Amino acid sequence: MVAVRSTGLALDCIIGRLSAQDDPICFFPDGYLMGLLEVANERFAANSRRIQRFWDLLKVTEKGREDKGKAKGGDWEDAVIRRERKRAEGLKKSQEMRQSMAGKEEG
């Protein structure tokens, strides 16, 4: 699982508040709000392009992993699965060595 966070194209601006009677109070004229809306829409579009670029690069990276695994004569192996396989192989080898040493001591 991966979390990617970026604040490069964030936009924070207080544009109003609620009065004591829950009436909305806007701090700026409509023209300023329209300008903020344009900036926000531009940033949403830029963020969408960045997200798409991220996904495209992620796909290329994953394809490279698959190709690398196939080049070695097999499919790509998950790190957790590989660690468990290596652990089992090491335990088996250790047990074989102990049995071999025990046979030499008896003989």
C-alpha cells in the first residue's frame, strides 16, 4: 500500500463565514470569487495531469518488474513470498547439515 501526498498545487483561502445567526457572510466581491474559481479549476486540471502521469509511470515500473522476472526465467516474486521461501530453504539446509554432522559423529 502506498500513500502519495502533495501540496504543490493546493489552494487555501477563507472566503467567508457564518454569522451568529448562521447567515453566510462573503468577504469578497463576485469578481474575486470568479477569479478564485478559475485558479481552483486550473489546479484541479493540473492535479489530474499529475495523477495520470503518476499512474503511467507506475504502470511502466510494474511492466519493468514483470519483464525483469521473466528475463530471469520466471515470474516476478512478491517480496513476502520470496522471504518465506528463502527462510524455508535455509531451515531445510540447516536441518540437513545437522543430520550430516550427527552422522559423522556417530561413525
